[in-house]
Amino acid sequence: MPKIDGTRLLADLRALARIGAYKTGVHRPTYSKEDMESREWLMQRMRDAGLEPEMDGIGNVIGRTPGNGPKLLLGSHIETQPHAGWLDGAMGVIYGLEVARAFAADPACAGLGIEVAAWADEEGHFGNFLGSKSFCGQLSEADIDASANKYDGTPLRDALAAAGLAGRPRLTIDPGRYRGYLEAHIEQGADLENNSLRIGVVSAIVGSRQHRIVFEGVQNHAGTTKMAIRKDAGVALVQLAAAIYESFPRLAAPRTVWTCGRITLDPGSPSIVPGGAEMLFQFRDTDPVLLDSLSATLDRLVAEANAGPCKVTCIRTSTSVPTPMDAAFQQALENAAETLAAGLHQRMPSGAGHDAQILATRIPSAMVFVPSIGGISHHWSENTSDEDLVLGCAVFAKAAKNILLR
Amino acid sequence: MPKIDGTRLLADLRALARIGAYKTGVHRPTYSKEDMESREWLMQRMRDAGLEPEMDGIGNVIGRTPGNGPKLLLGSHIETQPHAGWLDGAMGVIYGLEVARAFAADPACAGLGIEVAAWADEEGHFGNFLGSKSFCGQLSEADIDASANKYDGTPLRDALAAAGLAGRPRLTIDPGRYRGYLEAHIEQGADLENNSLRIGVVSAIVGSRQHRIVFEGVQNHAGTTKMAIRKDAGVALVQLAAAIYESFPRLAAPRTVWTCGRITLDPGSPSIVPGGAEMLFQFRDTDPVLLDSLSATLDRLVAEANAGPCKVTCIRTSTSVPTPMDAAFQQALENAAETLAAGLHQRMPSGAGHDAQILATRIPSAMVFVPSIGGISHHWSENTSDEDLVLGCAVFAKAAKNILLR
């Protein structure tokens, strides 16, 4: 079996984390100086590993391997959320690099091709899965024209030009080239840790539905306006949110999640009856039928809310469909996990989105999770034990070999 | 009876509204260039009316009258909320000026003294009722040292110096000088208009209790954190607010009001389970026993909320006690209203705070309301019909004479 070099793996992860280091984490936004430096660093590491790297017009870095044998694509992303962790994305890319090196050093893997990808902007500084969508033929030039940095408004075109990527061709997938795609990632939750497990085999990536719910009432003086004649948009919001929190548990599966992440009242002054209010509400599950049932309930609650004094409008702002992972790949990952960590693995959905859900639209794809200490991610204190980092890569390598040898 | 000159009254109101005009309203924040210009303008109008004006070290303008007869103090404020209306405060001050002029012109009022005050910063740009509190001996030098502009943080001392008021003495009340204090104001609600009434005799100014309620949970990824282990501060907030909205109506009197004017979730991101949340909540009534009962209910609901996964803390940020208006003055106002607008008046509480609640701590005080068109105030479109403006002043003058002749 291809032999992972744990010391080399950890050294590369730490070297990459120094580019844009922030406390014990990393600040490496898409197309920033640090992001581009990390892509150049990765290309050099790929060359050292015998891969032939190329950076394309959206910033994807893909390390190819010559030869005509069966090939597997491994990857993730290397830009980060602002002031975030050192492993989210980076781990999956360095796993791919390490597996490629291990295959190259193992005569038993001769002819088996490992290629490695770092997809641009998985973290959505400018869009949603820009790099993997581009590679899978799902990002048009018009999409690029329309995109801008969500923090500072910089047009994507300007950011690409500043990063030296303007005019460079974009690479697109040849589905016939690959057996499929594997991605490793930190869990970003605490389920593995809480159950003392070391490996998660992802069964599906959840679908999500995001909404902006707008409440229109009448702004009034909070001292002089009798309760009976108020049209308080904040009251309407609280009552709808409370109704959602009461109804959703009755429909939910064990892994269904729903979240109101933002509430604003307008004008937001202590002595003014709010004339407007807004909430952002999302829910996620792996079952499209359940998602439809939740949508129907949300629609019904919004309709009921409109019987009150305020106008309530629910706008679906984004939708992603649940993506089951390839069954045979799941089995290969589970077999590898059972060999290397018997009884310490589980199948589980991914509650977060990943590039694998885009790749899965073109080639068989699957994912493996390693534990996140305390379930923390998108924060500079994000971490995973060295032992789990090394074990996860060994499982990844073993599964990759089994998939290529089928 | 002293004869009000409606044309002169309206002309003065319109002249004052031109200082800091904004659309059909006024932007004249406390101690701004426009505010100070309006105080100088008022002092000149006072001189023209035979009063002896003085501006003191907090910006109060007080127009005194010589003579030893009984005196009544009439007033309100002339600074405005940002981009607000032309009548809130200004009307009460110009009513005082017009009544002083009408008394001076009426031989039947010889020896009856009308004095006029424009209190500084009733609108709370720097504090709460700075001017009337200063006049009533309830504002210390330390209070002034500690105050700052709530919009831009300018220290009150700096604002006073920039307005040319540094080092000027502050005037304080000689309670023996006055029979009492009368204040006229727009209703700032729609109760008079909705009931086709033209005059409101204020029975009491409500007391209010304001709170900041803080919710502490744990911030998490909205996709990867199972519902069962979440400590969602936003959910805790919504559930407490819903419980308040359910409980308070069962305790409330017809005029009790309660308002949540602001809600914030931290960090306020669509895909992050809020780790923190905060709401501003206030209630008002004229009955101190009812206020205590509402406080006890709020305390109980907060205690119950603490049985959930988040820590909930309720901080009382301000308290004002209900202030009954002087019974004899109310009767004088009601008699005058019945004479001039038979059947078109009512007694009613003031749901908003006014300088009269401060003056009432030192001398008998009362208030009269005129209708607000559409109930609108604290907005540039605030307005009252010319007929109602003139009628209100006539009632005010008649009541003043009756009070002084008792």
C-alpha cells in the first residue's frame, strides 16, 4: 500500500500555513497577494512531486501526471475565510499532494495516476465555488463579469487582472480522463469528536435553501402609539420566527438543521416602533423530499403571518440540491477506514458545502472527514490532532489505490 | 380674555422653522449653529414682546418679566430631532411668546406675569432633559463632564464651548416666583385625530423602563452543528420576545405600551449560528403599580429563559417615574377647552416624555396637546392644521389667565 510520510505531510501543511499566518490560523482571501503566493508555492511542490502543474484563468491550480493509466483527481481549496483556520481546504490539497508522492514512490502503484487540484474561491469571496464550477463548465464569462468581492465590492475581473490571471485560459474537465474525484476535509463540526471517532465517510452533501424574509409595517413613536393600532414589523418577525422554531422540529430528520443568522429592525431605535424588519433564514438536509416539506411549511407560516397587520414576503435567495456521494467510493473509503481504524469511523452527511458537490455533477465523487477539535472552524483556532491528520491521509491514500485498482 | 393673534403666531412658527429647514421640517440639533441661531432669534422676539431674555450656561433661554404680580412659566424646547418636524417643541415655545404678547396687550391681564422658557436638549442629543433638569437643580457639573453627543461622541463640554456657552452661569428655579408651569405640545400620536378631537388635556406623563437584554450562546457553523447541541442566542432571543408579547397584553391597561426597537444577532452572518444576541425593550404606563407588575413579569420570563441553553441577562438602562399633572391646572385647561371647543377635547396621558415632567418636581405643572396629522412626529413631514395651532394657543392663553387669577 502507498506509504504516507506523516512528517512530510505535516511539514507541508505548516509551511503552507505560514503564508498569510494569523495567530495560529491563516488569513488568505481569494486572489490576495498571500493567496497567489500560496498557489505558486503549491505549483513548486507539485513539480517536486513529479506532477505537471498549471494555474488557469480563474486561479485553479491543477497538477497533472503523464501516462495512460487510470487516474483519480484529488483536491480541495487553499484560500481561506477571513482570519480563519489552517486546515479548511488546505488539508485536502496537501493530502492530494502527499498521496501523489506516495503513489510515485510505490512500485505497486505504477501506472496509477493521481492528479491534484486546488480550486479557486471555494470560500465564496467572489462567488460560490468559482473554481470547481469553472472546471466543470458551470461558470460563464457573463458570470465572471457579474461577480464582485462580497466584502469590498472589487469586481472579479479587476481582482483576476491584479492577480495576473487576466486573459489566461480556463481549464475544463475531460470526464473520461478520471475514475472520479476524492476530497478530504476537516469535519467543521464536533460529531466525530463527541463520538470518539476518527474518520467520517461522507454519505451526501446537504442541500440548502436560503431565504430573506421581509416584514413591512408602519414606523411610529413607541410612547404615543397605542398597541391596538400598531403595525410593528419586529413583532411580526418574532412571531414568525417563533412559529418556525415550533414547527420545524416536528418535520426534521436527525441531521436537519435550520438557522436564522441575522435579524434587523428598521430604524432600530429604542423608542421607535419598527416599520420594517428582515431576517435571513436557511435550512439544510440531504433529503430533497424533506427539503420540499420544510419549504411548504415555511410558505404556510408566511401566509399565516400575512393575516396579521404587517406584510410579510419570503424571498428564496439561494438553493443547492443535496448531492449523494458515489456509493462505491464510499465503500472504498469505509473499507480503508476499517482497515486502519477499525470501529472508529462512521458514515455521515456533510452539513457544509464543498467542491465535491460540483465535481459530482460530472464524475463519481466522494469525501472523507477528519475530526475538528471542539468542532471549531472558520476561526483561527481551528485544529485537528497530528495523529488524526496522518491517519486521514493514510485512509485517503488506501481508498484511492483501491478505487484505481478496481 | 387675552386675544391671540393667529397670523402673528403662525408667522413666528414659520420664521423659526426656516432656521435649519429640511424639506418641510427642520434639522436643528442641540448646540448646532442653527440651534444657537434659533436661540438668538428667540431672544430678539422676546425683547420685542417686552420680555427680558437671558441665555444661560446650558443654553436655556428664559424670558423674564418685571413686576411683582403672580407669574406663570410657559415653555418647551426649540432644538429638534435629526431631520425632524417644525412643531415638536417649537410650538410650545412660540405659544408662550404669543401668550406673553397677548397678556401685555390686554388691560385685563395687567399685573399678570407670563415668562417663557426654551429648555436646551429636551431631544436628548447629549443627555435627558439637560436644560429643564439644570433649571430644576438636577444636573451637576459632573453630569455635564460625563455627557457626550450620542451620535458623534462630542463631549458636552466641547459642544458648550463651541456654542459660546463655556463659563456662563446656569439659571436655577426660584419656586416661589411661579404659580406653576404650563407646556403645550403636539400629541405625536393619532388619538385626537382618530376621535375627531382638537384638544388633549394631559392627565399624566407616563413612566418608562428601558432594558438591554443580552443573550450569550455559542457561535457555530450553521451547516455542521446539529440542532440538539446548539446554544443559539438568536433562538433564545426570539423565544423570550415571543413570551413577552404573549404575557404583556394580559397585564396591560388600555394605554400601556411596550416596544422592542432593536434586535442584533452576533455575528449576523447567514451561515453562522449566532453566539450572541441583544434586544432593547421598553414599556411605559402612568401607573407605577402596573409598571412594577410588568417588571416582575419580565424578570420571571428572563429567569425562565435562563433554563434554556443560553445565558440571559436583563439590564435596566433607564427608568422614569410616571408624573401626574397638577389637578387644578388640568381643570383650568379643560374649562378653557370646553369654552373654545365644546365637546372636542379629552383628558389623556402623554406617552412621550416632556420637560413638564422635570418642572413638575418643583412647581405645579400641566400640559395641553394639539392634534398631529396622521400621528406623525420625529419626521420632517410632521404637521398640524393652522386652525388647530391657533385654537391650541387660545386655549393655552385662556387657561393661563384663569390660573393666574385664581
